[in-house]
Amino acid sequence: MSTLARRIAPVAMGIYTSPRTRGLRRRAAELRRRLAREPHRVHYFHQVDDPYSQLAAQLLGGLLARYDVVLTPHLAAPPSDAAAPERARLESFSRRDAADVAPGYGLAFPAAAAPPSEACVRLATRILAASIPRGDFAALAARVGSALWSGDGAQAALEGIAAAYGASEDGAARAAIDAGTAERRRLGHYLGGTFHYAGEWYWGVDRLHHLERRLAGLGARRPGAPEGVLAPRPDPGREPAPPAGERLVLEMFPSLRSPYTYIALERTYALARRLPVELVLRPVLPMVMRGLPVPREKQLYIVLDTKREAEDAGVAFGRICDPVGRPVERCFSLYGWSRERGRAAELLLAFTRAAFAEGVDTGTDAGLRHVVEAAGLPWEEAEARLDRDDGWRGELEQNREAMFALGLWGVPSFCLRDAAGTALFSTWGQDRIWRVEQTIRRRLAAPAR
């Protein structure tokens, strides 16, 4: 990126992500809807064998009951290889993650679920493809998914539903998936379990509250419908801190180019201050610097999604100057030194804040000096240590291997360990900090072992 582009980018991204711009987009969409005399239409994209789609399907009926909306369902294929570069890990993690978070949202997904057979996926697809033109997809989707994920009894359960409701031919089912996938691509997304309303995307149960707040703001809540949202994100931080018990270590795997890492850092630091747990940072290189592609549609969605999540977390975000490549490497060349000075956590936060909230070009000496001094470190000493090969690449690679060994690959990831180093719990995502805290609290509150 040229010097001029790096100066313009933070301003452009600040405008693109600003609440004012979002408000203008939303008002324009609402004006178009009113002029066309259209209902509030929510498009929902369902991937039949996606655990997150199964969670979302359980809320479709509640969404229709609570809001005056028309739901237009689509069947869609799994994400492309470019959007899901670690497909096997994604599929495995999604099953255990869905089971892990479902109780917190008042939903259900079987623990230790095995991948459904191709025959069962085809039959479930045929059933749901037939339900769309009939108009009973919302009523049937969760039931079909429950049967699909029921293990050895899946085939018989699905055959019973097919006998009662009917199923399309294979060709019609494939055509429905192709059409839904094309429409999802046209609108600019790549995942299943996603909602699209008037120009904005909302991924599954974890982002449905953003859509609900928007609909409520437009006056679409039905008369007499309950206030609040269908599936609020749990907040164990409201509970009193448990007494200190066994020694627990919380490992965090951050990346300096991840906007989700940035908006998670302060909350993770606060969690470690609030509860008796030792925080250990294990940074890794950004995905693109590890050879994993990030498609443009994914990049754009992540930026806008991070902005909404940052607002909920009370974190500044939006003036972005991409630090990929040399800026990341230069910062990591100071990481060991900053740790010796007891300021490693501050360095990571200062760098990501500069890159994602302040629009600082961290690739320049002036930008990196801003980061170093914001972290409470002396620039003159840092400058003398810049670009040294003190083993930081080997350390980051060891961290990556440890993260992969947990069945994780994205950032920020977390692992809770006991005093012996045994992994007690691991997960991925800034929207899983509540699960990390919940697990810590339950472990500390448990009887002594």
C-alpha cells in the first residue's frame, strides 16, 4: 500500500464504519421499503448440516411471533474453500461449539455430535426444499435439524418427517441450494445460519440481537410482544467474583492483524483482573501471513460486524490502517523485550488500538514510536532492539502449533488450564469471552479437588 493510500485508508474506513454512515444506509433502505410498500423482509440462509444453522433455526418461530416480518428462507451450500481454509477444523469445532453455547442461549444441540451421513443430509435437504414453497420452513427447520443430528436414529426420524410432510426430488433440492447460494453470494456473504435484512448481515444466534434491535427501532415489534431480545448473550460478569481456589491459567492466542482480537484484548485483561486467574498471552502470526486467504466479502463483513460488536463492548473502532506484513513483524521483534519490561500486554493492545481505532500507520517509525510510548515503554531503547531476530518467529510458531493442537485455528482463541497444565476448556472468538468467564467461575466455585 502506498504512503498516500495508508493516509487515506483510515479516513475512508472511519466513514465506512461510522454510525452516521450506517444510519444513512438504514434510512435509505427504509425509505425504499416504504415507497415500494414492501413488508419488513428478512432473508435467512440455512446450511442443512451446519450446527450454527440448527441453533438459528430454533429461533425462527420466535422471530416471526415477536416481529412483524416476512421470512424468506433459502437453502445454501457450505462456504467456499477460500472462506473456510481450515474446513475440517471448522466443521469439528462448530459441532462442539454449538453444543457448548446452546444452553446459554436456551437452545439445544447434542454433545459429542457426529457428522450426519450424506444420505441423511440429502433427505433433510429434500424435506426442507419442499417446505419453502409451502411456507412452513420456519416451523419445520428445527425439527428436521434435530432429527438430522440425532445420531443412529437420524434416518428413521427423517423418513418419518418426510412421510408426514413430503420431500422434493433430488434435482429440485440441488436447484434450491444452488439458487440460495447464488443469492447469498449476490448479497455479499459466505456462511450458513445467516440473516440478511435491508443491506446488513447478521450471523446466527450470536448476532441476532443486532437485527432485533434494528427491527424494534423501526417499530416492527408486534403489539404485546415481550421486550428485549430472543437470545441475549449471557453475562456472567454481573455475578459476584468467586473466592480464589485452585490455580488456573488462561491462555489467549491473539493476532496483531485481527480486529476481533483488538476488541477482545481489554475485556480479556479485565477478566484476568476481576477473577483469580493468571493470563498468559500466546500471540500468533495473522492468517494471511500464514498463507490462509481472506476473501473480500469476508473482510468487509468482518469490519462492519466488528464495529457493531465494538459498540456493544464500549471499544473504539473504525479508523483502520492495515498492519499486515512488515508492521506486524517489527512489533513482534519488540515483543520479547516488552515482556522483559512487564509491558507485553500493553504493547499488543497499543498496537492493535493504533491500527484499528486510531488510524496510525504502524509501519512507519513514527507510528511504531506512538505504539511503544502508548504501551509505557521508552522509544530510544525500543529503537535499538527493532528488527532483531531474537527467536520471536519460533515462539509464534510454537504458539500456532499449540493452538492447532486444541482444534482451533482462528483468533482470538482461549484455553483454560489447571496448575498441572491440563487443558480444561478451549474455544475461539471474542463472542465467547462469556463462556470463558463462566467456565472459570464454575471451576473456582466447585468443591476442592
